[in-house]
Amino acid sequence: MSEVVVTAMGIKKERKSLGYAVDDVTAEELMRNKSVNPINSLAGKVAGVNITQSSGAAGAGSQIILRGGTSLERDNQPLFVVDGVIYDNSTSVVGNSAFDGTLATSSTNSNRVMDINPEDIENMSVLKGPAAAALYGSRASAGVVIITTKKGQEGVAEVNLSTKYITTWATNLPETQKKYKRGYVKDNYDAGGNYLNTVYDDFSYNSWGEPAKAGDLIYDNIGDFFKNSGASDTNLSVSGGSKNNSYFLSGSYYNQDGIIPTTGYEKATFRFNGEQKWKMLTFGASVAYSQANTDKTLTSAALYNSSGSGTMTGVYRWSPFDDMTHYVNEDGTRYRMFGDRLDVTEERDNPYWILNKNKLTDETERFTGNFNIKADITPWWWIAYRMGIDSYTSENATTIAAGGVYKEAWQNGMMSENSYRYRYLSTNLMTNFSKQFGDFNFNLMLGTSTDDTRTVSNYRMAWNFQVPGFYSFDNALDNERDFQNVKSQKRLVGVFGEFRADWKNTVFLTVTSRNDWSSTLPVENRSYFYPSVGGAFAFTQLLQDCEFMNDEILSFGRIRASWARVGKDTTPYATNTSLWPVGTFTGNKVGVGNNWMAGNPYLKPEVTESTEIGLELRFFKNRLKFDFAYYTNNSFNQILSPRLSNTIGYILRQVNAGDVYNKGMELSIGGTPIKTKDWNWETTVNLSGNRGTVKNLMKGVDILYVTDVQVGNAKAASFNDGNFMAISGSKWSRADNGKVILDSNGMPTTDGKATYEIGNREPRVLGGWNNSLTWRNWSFSMLWEFRFGGHVYNGTQYAMTTAGISKLTENRDALVITGVVEDGKDANNNTVYKDATFTFESGKTYMYNGKETSGATIINNYYSDYYARESANFMTKVNALRLRTLSLSYNVPRSVLAKTGVIKRCMFTATANNLLLFTNYNGDPEVAAAGSGSVGSSSVGIDYCGVPVTAGFSFGVNLTF
């Protein structure tokens, strides 16, 4: 078997020589379920790769994790390398919660790999572990995804034109109760405190009001809010070449309307790849430009400290007995449901007001390029040099209209314009020697690299505009506008080497080493060394060479093993303690003070060690394939900033503490069950399971929260001696037999703590089943994804339940609560409990907290308060089976095209996405409340009033001239 794959530094190697797992996804496979985000096209196709599409909003990003997270407070997504140059895949929140209130949960954001045109990609190689990625240095401890873009081929020039139309719609929308109207229950008492009666008052946004009457209008506010989305996708490329040169030139335009009114995403890209050979030299150049624009809205959360709310939070909690489209008065002012009875900061903003009056946009311009030269000095020695740049600027603009539900300072409007400039420069010099001596082949590669990363953030903000409706920084007073500027720079220098040897192309050994010097670490710790060693034994090659067997049954077999250590530095200036901006302090004194984050001049690099063993078998002349891997990824010396005692003078401090342990297995079984002249069926099933745990956090730090995603009492968390992807929350108190302890009113009791580990968001098993069936000129593909286990916290249901909107709250006629109540003490002074059952009916009254209370009030209090104190009530251990993609294509016969004299190839394609989902979860379990950019254990598995996942259909045509 001489299958070649792309590995670290873009070096092509025979798959059988590798001591680690590498998966290749070709352009043909990527196009079967093409997505505007190339990451999404990997979902379900590669074992050990976990893709989370954060929402169905236009321009929303996706998160990719390989073999679990390795860092508690750093980005755990793999390094992306495009044509040999490191390519930033951040999900930047261009703004600041402490400045203009921008949060990751405020709106949707794109991950930056979306800037690549998927049609330009020739191949994606997934290097899953540190052994595969060790040569790339610090940034590759979480693995590497290598993207190789297309080049021209020798021969006649070709022009390729493809166009596609896509329509999508929202799926798995939450159900609402339609029995009770907006309002609340009110028990009336006389002057002596005696119960008189129960009435309903509509002075509330929540839906704990009176029962609906026959003939009351019911509005489908949720269903009517979303619209069908349309998108067009057009690509044009020209390519060609000769024996000594090649070129590839492409352009694309993608334009999408979102399922939320007024939102959309637009992207244009251009790329040129060229290569020229001259004598022993080969010159190459690649440049790409992209522009992406997103029209957004506030979604799950409002701007921090603004007193407002997000669009989706309002949609999901709006009473079905109120027309949500009524958001303005005839004079254009905001419709206030309760007139002047509430202060404006106490009101709830109408989602349509937020959409039509408040504007959020972001624009990103990106330029990437590289120049490379290679000298083939002799048949066994070459030298190569590459210089690359990755540069982009993202600009975010937010306009808050006057008169909305915002804090008093913003009642005449607010605007902010923020920009983030990223620039990465790299150089790479390599030389390679290869020689054969008898049955032995040897290869030595040596190299050095330099990286320089600079960022500049500018924040500008103004409010309380003097001329109404005129949003300009010059229309605000000096004390009602603000600005900030933040700069950072990071440098990294590395030297590396790789030695490879094999015997008879059967036994393989690879040893790598790298040493980095990072500017972000203290001088005494900034140099760190990390090696790797791997080997493989293609035992069937040896057995066939010795004529002990042929390849009729077992065509190929090999075992592989590897060990690696990879270092990881920290963010710029983590060793220093910064100062607050100059300000006025107590006593009207002007000065500066230390930031709440204390630096640490003694930081050490994080270290990740990995081991991997694997077995690969192929039967019946490669008709049946089997690949199994077991791995461990253990990370030590985590760089953290936990909350500590304020007695040290700071809230947070940079420290080395904590270890993350991952272990898992991957299995891939595939084959070609049918292969005839007209028919061909290829099928692959992949499975993976990872277990991530945390140990050795600092004394006194038992829980680490790395995101601000909190819904009720539930938070994404990592627990010391517990799970890396845990959920913390509150619990009802329980007796030793597990029964809920009730108070004298019959309500569940709690101890007030919200620090229990109540769930683990990491699935037990992830996988996919991919099929490709061809018959003559027809091709059909089908991709299923599945997961077993792993908890998802349904914060959407939490929000709807506490507001009286969820289907759960529909049955308010009666409530039965069972548990235990105190029944004295035993001889050892331990509390004794007895079984108890409390029944409450809406039309009756009960003694509750010492006074007569209606059953309706008690039932409403239970669902709006007590029920949520058991966080697990909104948590599901998820099992799911999803039909991710169906695709059918037809290639027009060449005999027909020949008559045109112009068209070489013509293919029509119809594709459907996300048509079926079978799950025990109330909604779609593919969620990440803070989007794709959260660090550490991220917000995956936390669902809170997000933009729903979409299903869709597309039709396209591809022409080659």
C-alpha cells in the first residue's frame, strides 16, 4: 500500500510509515456536503473529531475539538495551516463587556476559517495528536488541520463555474403552553390577614395569568418570527499549467439572508496560486483576499450592564396571547405594554423593536499570502524557504436606538465602533537529506522558524446624543464618549529536526525534536524542548515478502505506536501586572492603580504528553478496511487565572496549577461492498470516545469556571478530581435513600449551594456513517451522525418554565410532590425522615408559610422557583441520530457535451441537510451558548435561547470549459 498523506510542515509521507493516525478528506468528499464553513464539512467523517455548529444564525461559527481539550483556560481548537502558513481560526468578540457591554452570548460570531472559500480546498489533513503535530511547536498541542488549496495541472487551461441556491428553515422549535395568559396569581386578604379570594392580574410579562377563554386569539409568536432563509453561492476559477509552471485563479461570492429578519451574511473571496520551475529551483506564491460582512442582532443576552434583553430571550418568553408584532405606536414610538407603570429599565424589550431599531454589524477584510522557494541541489538533498503572512481587520458596529429598554444613560441612544487588527508574520527554513543504504532508507530534516504576532484593538463609544437620531461621535459631549486602545505582540523562535529510517519499507522509525523560545514567558523559562518518537511495522509486507501469505484475504496490516511531548506558552504580558487607565479616585485625586489580574514572573510553559497505539488492517484487496487507535493526552503545568482571596490585593492571578487527563479510543470500519462495472458503493463507520478529567488544581480551588455562561444555577465548569466538561449546579436536598427532603409546606429543600457536579457534557460515543453510491453517471451520498451520552443543559426550557411559557407548565390544575419530611431524631441525634406526599389543587386553599394560600399560587411558585432549584430537571443525558446530509448528483455524459464544443464536464447536484433528527432531547442537542470561541471546556452542551439549528435544501450546477 503506497497511499500518501500530507503531514507536518506539508511533507508528504506514506501512510504506512506513520506512528500516529492521520485522516485525509479530499475535495470531492468536502463538496458532498459543502458548507460555507469548511469545518462543518468534516462533521461525522473523521473519528475523534468533534464539530459543534453553534447556531443556525447567518455567519455563525463552529467549534472543532480533536481528542478532547488539553487546556483548562486556553483555546483547545487545533492549529490550522493553509498552504504551509499558520492560519488564525479565532472567534473574536470585537468589543468588550467592560466597555460597551459586548459579550460572547450577546450575538453570533464567525470563526475565521470561514474566510476560506471551500471550493478552493484540494485536501484537508487532520493530525490529531501531539506526535503528529510536534514539529509545529507550541500552538499545535491540540492537533493540526492542514489545508492544501488547489493548483493548476499540466495541460489545457480549464475554466470552472459553479452556482448554487440554498434555502433553509428553522427546526426543532420549542413548544409553548396555550392554556394560560400573561399575568400572575394574586391572593387577597383582609386587614386581619384572613384569606378573601384569588384573582389574576395581567401586570406581568410572565404567563402565570388567568386561564384562556374560548375565542381568545392565540399567536404563534415563535414560529412566525423565523423566516425561510435564501442563499446564493457562485464560484469561478481558471487553472492550467505546463511542465514547468502552473496557476490557479479563483473568485467566489456567497450571499445569505438569515432565518431571523434583518440578519444576513455575505462573503467574497479571491485566490491566486502559482508555481514556476527553473533548473533546480521551484518558486511558488499564493495570495488570498476575502471580505465577510454580517448583519446581526442581539440574541441570547443583551449588552452587559445595559438593562436590556436579547431578541431570542424575548421570543421564547413572549406570551402566545399577545401579538409580538405590535412593537410601535402609530407615531413610531415604542409600544409600552404597561404604559408608564414601569420604569423603562424594568420593562422587557419587544424582539421586533430590537431587530428594527438596534443595528449590529461586523466586517472583516483578510489578506493571506506566502512566497516559497525550493532548491533541489541533488537527488538526495533539498533546501526550502517560506515566508508567510496572515492579516485581517474586523470592525464591529453597534447602534442602540433611543427610547429602548436600556439604562438611563442610553435613553437618547448609544453607538460603539470597535476594531480588531491581527497580523501574523512567519518564516520557515528547512533542509532535507535522504539516502538509501541497501535495505535501509534514511531521512534527516532540519529547520528553523520565526513567528511574530501583533494585535491592535480600538474601542470607540458615545451615548446620550444631543441631536436626536443623529448617531455620531461628534454628537455627544466629551464626558459622554469613551475610547480605549489595546496592543499586544508575541514572538516565537524555534528550531526543529526529524530523523526517519525504515527497513525494506516494512519497519519504520521517526524521531522529532523541537525547541522554542517564547517572548511571553520569563527569561529563565522561555526556552522549552519537546521530542517525539514513533514507529510502525507493516507486518503483512514482511509476510508477503517471505511468501508466508498473499494479499487475497489480508491485503495489508500494520501496527503503530508513538509518544510525544509538546510545550505551550501563554498569552502576551501574563508575567506582568498591568495598570488601570489614569482616573479620578477617592478624594478627587488623579492616579493609577493595579489591574485586578496579577501577573506571575515565574510562569512555566504548559506541557502535553501523549501516547498512541494503533492497528490498521485491510482485507480482500482493500475492499474492507479497519483502523483502531487508543490514545492518552495528559497536560501538566496548566496556566490558569483562578479567583483567589481578595486579601492578596487582586481578584485573579496567573499561576501554574492543574492537570488535564484525556484517554480515548477511535475505530473506523469501511469498505466497498459493491464494485461492478456500473455500480460502486463505499461505506465507512467511525466511532470515538474520550474521557477528560482534571486533577491537582490549587488548594482551595475545587471548581474552575472558564466562561461566563450561567443559566439559572447551572454553569459550564471543570472540577478538581472530576470531569473536564462538567456542569455545576444546585440540588434538592435528599435523605440517605435518595428521596427529596420536603419542608413543612411540602416544597423541596436545598442547602443554597450551586457548586455540585451535576453532569458531564462530554459524549460517551460520537460517530458517523458515511455512504457513497454511484451508478453510471449518477452519484448518491448519505451521511448519518450519532452520539450516545453526554449531558446537555436546556437553559431555553429553564427560561421558558420560569416565565410560565414552557409546555411543562401547562398542567396547573393539580400538583403532587412526593418525598420525605422530618420525623424527629434517633438515639444518635440523627434526623429521622418519613415518607410524605403533598397534593395541591388549583381551586382549593392550603396553609402555606403560616397563612391560607390558594393552590394556584402554590403551583405557580413551584414551577417558577422551586423546580429550577434542582438544576438536573433541565438536563438530559443525550442520545441522538441525525441525518446530516443527502446528496444526489448527475454527470452529463461526455458524448452529449462533446456536441457543444465548449463544455467539458457538467454536473447537477441536489442536496438536503439536517432533514431528520431522532433524540431524547427537547430541542436540538448541538448547542454552544457562547458560540465557537469559548476557551477551556467551552460552552458546548449549554443551551440558552439560541438561534435554532436549520434544515435546508440546495440545488446547483457545476460547469467546466
